[in-house]
Amino acid sequence: MPKLIVHNLKTQEEQEYTLPQDTIVFGRTNTCDVELPIKSISRRHAEIVREAQDYFLSDLKSGNGTFLNNQKIRPLEKNLLRSGDVIRIEDYEIRFLLAEDGPEHAVEEDTDTDILEIKLIKKMLKTLDADDTPSVEVLNGVAVGKKLLIPDSKQEVVIGRDGAADLTIDENVISRLHAKLERKWGGIVIVDLQSKNGTFVNNDRVEEKLLRDGDKIMLGTVKLLYRNPKDVNLEVISQEISKKKKEAAMREAERLAQKQLEEERLAKEAEEKETARREAEAKAVQEALEKEKAEEEEKRAAEAPPPEVAPPPAQQAPPAAPAAAAAPAKPGFSTAEKLMIAAGILVGIAAIAGLIVLLLK
């Protein structure tokens, strides 16, 4: 979408507009897309209209006219706009820029390679076109190599089989007056003159079409090449080169980022596998230790003496039988009884001996 920078030459105020619509109207009323509140400006003064990828400026029969690059344009005539063109309406200068030519893109510097490529393009253009005059050249048939220049002094040129045509092509497929090229809409327009076999631009049949540098024209089966060095915008070429390089750099950065992500993923997977392996080894060691401990405990249990079994509680003796039923005592003395008897005999002998001693005194 275009960008419009509106500069008030008196107050030095500046406003910027980025308008997405296909028609942009300039005028002094607030119903216009771009309001220019000066009495000398018409209510609907001028407009910019988009057609496909092109933008055209037209004056809407204003009172004081509209200027494009300091040239007053005709009312209601379409004039092709190029990026950087300056429109003047009374005290306002309006700079027309395509979006890619905005300041946000201008801050980026070209590389040395870009400069070399631009110089090469300039050299190539100088070689191909000694001047900036638009031209058409026949590429095949009996008139191959014929070239028609369209100088600024000529408003239109005619192509046909007739000898009075500006570019004569004596072929049966060409009508007497087949087509004409005229200055219109700020460029060169091809117009079909109701030819029998038609006029084609880049394989599309046309009745009227604004030509661009490098367009291929077919009149019946005769091919022509249109060249217009004025259409070649070196700034656009420079930006296209930079854009392609940026895209290549972005693709390379994306490739490297994907490669890094893949490497990180593989490293993570390897780390997870190593962690799982270590955990499995640790678990196996723990299970082996537990198994060994259980075997040792079983071995110690097997080698330990059996535990002492407590005797059963003594049974209560039956009550003593009556005296009458008591068993007769066994004959003889026990050892204890014999010792007591011997001690009693000794005591008796000692008492007798003492008594004898007393009597002898």
C-alpha cells in the first residue's frame, strides 16, 4: 500500500498517511481521504486510483490544477505514479512512496556486494540503452531487427502493414493499421486498432494497456520487445537485491536454528538415555545388595543353635494318701542320718571324758 507524506509549504507541518483503499481523494472538505483545508483547493481536487499493482493520479477538474513532478497534468487524465514522485496541490507537496520505500527500510545500509551489483546493473543498462528513449524492436519475421524509437516529441506512433505506418511490418498476419503506441497515463500505452489477429502483451490479449520495460508484444505471430529505461528504478532493484539477500540470510538463520534445535534434541535424548542407563545400573546394584543381605541373614539363621524349649509346667502332685495307706519305710539309714548319729556319739564321749576329769580332782 502507498505511503503519502503531506508537507505544508507555508507552515512546514508534515503529516503521514498510509491508506489501504484503492481510491484516495484529495480536497478541502473533511469527507476527503486527505483533507487539505485551503479555500483555493477544490472540494474534490484530485485522486489516486489503484489498478492491479499500479497507481494513477488524476485531476478532478480542479480550479487551480494539479502538478506532478512540477508538470501540470490534464484534467481526468490518468498519470502513472512511481515511488518518490511529488504531487503539488497549491501550498501542499505530497510525496508518493510505496510501502517498501518507507523510512523503516531506509535505515538499513547496503553491503559492499550490493553496491557492486548496483554498479553492474547501471553499467548493463548504459550498454543496452545509450539514451532513455522508449522503443520497440521486432524480434522475428521479415522485419526482424527493426527498431522504432518513441521520442518525447511524438505523442503517438502507429505499427502496421501499411507503408505510411511509423513501423512497417510487411506480414499477412499484420493489419494495415494494427496498433498504436501513445503517450498516456504518464507512460506509453499500446492500443489495438481493431486488428484482425489481435494485440497481445505478455500472452494476454488487450485492447489498451500501459506498457512496462521488458514487455513482450505479439501482433498476430510477430514478436516485439518494448524497452523503456525510464521504467527501470535502480532504487527498487537495490531494495530487491537487499530483500533477496535478507531472505537468503533468514533462510540460513532458520536452517542453523533448526540444526541447533536438532542437535539439542539429540543431546537431550542422549542425556536421557545415559540417565536411564545409570538409574538401571544403580537399581541393579541395589537389588544385588539386598539379595546378598537376605542370603547372609538366611545363612546366619541356619547356623544359629535351636532355641531352648522351656519345660512344661510341673504338674501338681496328687494329695497325700491317708496314713493307713502310706507305704512302709525302707530299712537302714541315709548318709545324713549316719553323720548325725556319729556326731551324737562323739558328743557323748566328750561329756563322759569331762565327767571323769572332774571326779579325779
